[in-house]
Amino acid sequence: MPDRESNKYETLHGLPPLAGLCSMERAIQAGWSVEHSVTRLLRLHYVLKRLMEILVERITSEPIYELKMAYSYHAYLLSEQIQLIRARVAEMREPPLGLDKVPHPVLEQLMDQVRDCPAAIHLFAGGYDVVLRQAIEACRRIAAQAHPLADAPTVRIVRLIDFELSPLLDYADQAIDRLDQARTGRGTEEEECMTPLEQWKSYAWELWQAAGGLTGEGASQPPWPPPLWTSGPRQYDPVPQRDQRFRDPYNAGVNPEAFLYDPRYRARDKTLMLYYKRLRELDVPEMMASILADLKTEEPWEFYYSMLRQLWDEARHAMMGEVGFAAQGIDWTQIPINFTWSLNLNTQLTARERHGVLYFIEQGLMPRTGKRYEWEVATHSGDPLARLFQDFDWADEVLHAHIGRRWYVPRYASPQEALRYGDQCWSLVLSHWHEYRDQGLTEHRNWWPDLYRQACAIWGVEPDPTALAFDVSYENSRADLKNIRE
């Protein structure tokens, strides 16, 4: 029959058959269908999308900086895989595609429990070590079982998903180990400290099996295991949290934009303010996460997808600032990294108003006095790392301006009206500069002279007396140097 015939099949000059997809022997094997493929992709889509949303909604309230950045990156990577899956399902099915349906009630319970788990270590143990690991294993099985010719597009995307998401499992393993060590205060884990994690992982695995995994095969009948975490559903917390390394976070005693745009100061000195501004951008993911959390059910997937790319870019920019200070030999934790921009926007404005402020700021970065100017400063500074970072920071902002024009401007009568509304919304924000000081939350100390002296000592140069005397705060102006409301 076919197997015998395939063994006799020869290509011209013995070249690999079927464009290298597989052997003829494999190609003549049936046993796969569109339904097989779509069923698995829909379930994969569901768990990845839920995990992505869970990560986004933890960004703001996660105090540990490294985890805040990891959530931003991992959520973005998940969004890219989700986009691939949605496109492939749309190629194989007529609408409605069923992308927003819950595949199985136990799968929903599992993801609800991942959402409601109390701490980052539990998120990594259940959301990554169980759910994500099983999803990746399922992708590998699809790649092996799907027809390599007829369903080549699906094979391609599950291989890409495996390639892109597998490193997240390595990150999770390391995070669980480090977080548990930090929790116990020892390098080895005592049994009573480990048991809750193992109990949680066993429970998550039990739910995964009860739902039939990504195939739905072997799904169990009710009753199903009751919830392990019972304090949910976990609500999004818009108040930004920072870990203990972020000293004096209410400090608005230095206005880096005022220094950056002052022609009296040297370009090399201004790179310190550039690195500060980049690191401070971690407040943008904190704010953007609030937009995505609040508008999750009001906007289409494409909005979420585009905005999440921008959120990740802003997190990258923050890490560029971290790297910049590390390259200079400067401990960034000695610098007060202000967080009141995300705090004030998240607690004073609606999601639409916050989006307006974001758009207004992004558009303001496009003229010559915006990102191009920062790149020119970095270029003239003689610091190749600053130049590299500002080069890509500028490129990212071009994309962000486009995202704003695509998803923000159409809600208004004209681009001008959209811009005015964003400016008005920013003007509504109360800075609470004096209140934070009067409440004892900060003294708004001018930290610039200490940073500048340290940098000059590292550079082996004398501080410029004019730069050393810089003392302009955010008391009466915002980042675009316009007056603000108190």
C-alpha cells in the first residue's frame, strides 16, 4: 500500500522532497484534521491570553523592579504568540471564530486561580511551571502530530511559540529559587516552606488534567476540585508599588528636562539626566497597565496588542537607564526615582484621560526638540552607549506616535482636538508637590549635586560650577516645562 510506494519514491537528483517539510513516508500518513488543529489552538489561545492579562494586571502593584520588567516582557511575548494563533484560526474558520469563548469551565477555574494566587512565587509556580510548561509541551506535540504539509502553517507557529516562550520557563525556575531563598532566608528550603508551593502546583496540575489539557481529551466530569485560593477574584490595584531600593520615591526636587534643554550645560553632563529619564520610565508601564486593565472589555484585541508593544518598549527604556548607570559605575539606587507621575495619573484620571495624556506626551516627543534632540545630546556627549540607547529610544517613539494615531485620534473630530484633550487632561492632574512634602513623604531634596560630583570623580574631571549649582524642581512645572496645578 502507500507505505511501500513511498519507499520507492525518488526525487530528481535525490533532492529533499516536499520543500524539506518532511519525508514522503510521513506525508502520506493521514489522521489529522482542521478540527484537530483549531481545537488545540483555541485552548492554547485561551490560556496564553489569560496569562498575559494576569501579568499585565500585576505590573503596577508588583514592588520588585526586576519582576515588574519581567512581567512587561513576558506579557508582550505572549501577545505576539496570541496574535499568531488568532491569525491562523482565522485562516481555517469562518467567523465567529470562538476566540473569546471559554473552552472548558475547569480551564477557566485554573486560570482564575493563577490570577488569584497571592504572591509572585506562586504565579511562577502555577502560571509558568504548570500552565505555561504544559502549553509548550502541547505545542511540541502539535508540531509532531500535525500533518507537516497540509497544516504547515500551524506547525510553523507552534514551533515559534516553543522557541519564544521556552526561555520564560528558565526564568521562572530561577525566580522561584531566588524568591524562596529570600523568603526563607536560607539557601535550602525547609519542608514546611516548600509544601504550599508543591500543594499549589499539584492542584494546578490536577485542574489541567481535569480540563483535558489542550486537546480536551480525557476531561473529567464534575464535581471538580474546589478553589485553593479563596480570597479572589483578585482586583487590579492602580497604586504603583516599589521595592526597598527605591528611596524617597515622592521626591520631585529635580527637573531633569530643565537641565537637559538648558544650553549652558555640557552634553556629557546631560547624559546623566538622560539615563535618569530612561530609568524613570518604569512609571509608564505602571500607568499603561492601568489603561489596559480598565479598557480590557471596551477595546478590540488589536488595541490591546498594540498598546502592549508600547508598554514593553517603555519597560525596555527603563532598563536602558539601569544599564547606563551601571556602565558609569553609578549605583542608581542612591538616586530618588520618582513615581508620582504614574501614581497621580492612575488615581486622578479615567483610563481615557490617561490615554489622552500618553498621546499628548508621545506627540510632543516627535518635534526637533524631542527625541531627536536627546539623540543629538547623546551623540555630542562622547558616550557611545547613550547614543545607542537614544537612537533606539527615538525609533520606538516613532512607533508609539503611530500607535496613538491609530487607536486614540479616531475618537475625536480632528488630530488637533485629540491633542488638545490630552493636554487638558494632563492639566487636570494635581502634582501634590507641597502636600507630599507637608505630609513628611519627602523633602524634595536636590539630589543632582551628589550624583554629578560622583560622576565627575569617575570621569576624572572637575565639575562645572554652573552645572553643579543646578537647582530646578517640579514644584511649578511638569515634564514639558509647562506650569502645573498644585
